Amino acid sequence: MFILSKLVRDRGYKVVLTGEGSDEILGGYDIFKEVKLRRFLAARPESRIRPLLLRRLYPYMDNIQSQPEAYLRAFFKTSPEDLASPFFSHLPRWSLTSKLKLFYSAGLRAELQGYDPVGELAAQLPGGFGSWNPFVQAQYLETAQLLPSYILSSQGDRMSMGNSVEGRFPFLDYRVVEFAASLPPRLKMKVLNEKYLLKRAVKGLVPENVRLRKKQPYRAPDSASFVTDQHELVDYASDLLSARKLEDAGLFNPQAVSRLVNKARQGQIAGTKDNMGLVGILSTQLLVNRFIGDFTHEQARRNPSVRRRELPVRAER
């Protein structure tokens, strides 16, 4: 997004229209398909055919496609206890992400002891949320939690404004959002055909090969981006993920991170958890180094009149 916004700026444009919000309000994400398929499977847990539909969810993810049925059933959370959760739609995602805690340091684990993020989120839900249509529940969680801070901010405005390009979002016009909220889920996703009504509405306005093509996210190569042809981490990543820098920051277990780095160097990272782990740890170490460990040095570099003073390197948690 940052590079794309630079291309826009180089072409002389300062404002762009983008499609953010259309997936959230009109049912475009794969997670909405997950909700339908997982509930369909849970209604007949003894079925030998229904679990095969889980492989329809992510045909572009080889790691998912290669897993046995028992793994897929466990991963996609279809037990009666899972069905009773108001967060049923997001349980597989949250369960996968929670495994990143394995990389935390003992100190960080102690700081987080007793913290219940799911309970905190549950206390913020609108009244009656538990009785909403499951499709709408999933839409709400995506729209209220992921859209503002990630899609529109870290992946959106921060990237485009880095090149002085302003993004505007027609699908988030309040009148469009109100109209979409009034639609029944079957018009947003017909069986597994996402954004059904939108596709019908733009027939004749966009090329058919665009309107009817299968949806697939663009995916960065994750951990492979930081490994050279000589099977070493790029210099800054090697430095920030060194045992010394990890110990100074105090957030991650150096031994666990070292094992993860070795897997990356050997090209053995294929799963989402390890890819998220490496990118997340490296991103956090960059923030610690930039704004805590090397903050006064950066201030002095930008403004020589700033008197340098030493700050503690260890991050406050």
C-alpha cells in the first residue's frame, strides 16, 4: 500500500477512491463463509461429507488443504461449546493468534496473568448481540474491531499519507452503511457467493471477468521477505532478533525466537502461526528500538539542538 500510494503520488494525484468497507458491510470476507460452513457442519457432526466443504474455504492456502479431516474439524471449532459462544465466527482466528503467546517472555506472561481480553470485549458488545443472526454478528466484529484500527489506519491512512495521498471511502458513506445494514444476509452472500447484491448491481458497469472472478486476498510472502539467498536474515532483522536485543526489550523469549528464526532461514515456515510470529516479533522489536532504545539518538539526528540524554533500553510493559 505504501509503494502503491507512491505510484499514485508520482502520477500527480493526491486523492483516491478506494473500496474499503465493502467487504465488511456487504459480506465479502472468507470469514463470513466460514460461519455458514461451520454451522452447517455442526448441525450434522456425524456427516462424513460435510467436512469436505471446509477445503472450499481457502483453496489458495496449501497448508490448510494438506491437513487431515480431524485437524480441520478441530481447527475450525464446531463443537457445541463453540456454537454457544457469541464469538463463534472468530474463534478459529483468535485461537490461532493466541498461540503467539508461546513466544512471550516470562516477564510479559507475568504481566498479562489474569487478563481476559475476550471478557473485556464481551462487556463492550451491544445489547442483544447474542440473538443477532450469526452472519451479522461476524459482520459487526469485523466492522467494529478490525476496520477502524487496521484496515483504515495501519494498512490505510498511515500508508497513503506517508506519500501525502488521501484515501476516501464511498462504501463507508453513512447512507450506504445504513442501507447495507437493512439488507438480509441472503442478499449479501447467496449460498457462498459473496457480495451477491453488489455484483448484481454493477452488472454492465464493470468487466464481467472482474465481476465474476473468485475472490482471493493478496498475500505477502511473510517470513521469506526477510531471508536472503544465502539463507540468512537481512541485517536489520538479524540484529533486532538477536538474543541481546530480545533480552534488552524483555518482551520475547530469546530461545523460542531463535528456533523460529532458524526455521525461517531453512525455509521451513509454511504455517500462518509462525509467519505471523516472525513478522509480529520483528515489528515489535522495530518499535522498541525506534521509540525506546534509540529514541534520543533519532531526535538528535533530526534536530541537532536536542541535547542527548541516556534512556533505559528495557521496554516498560
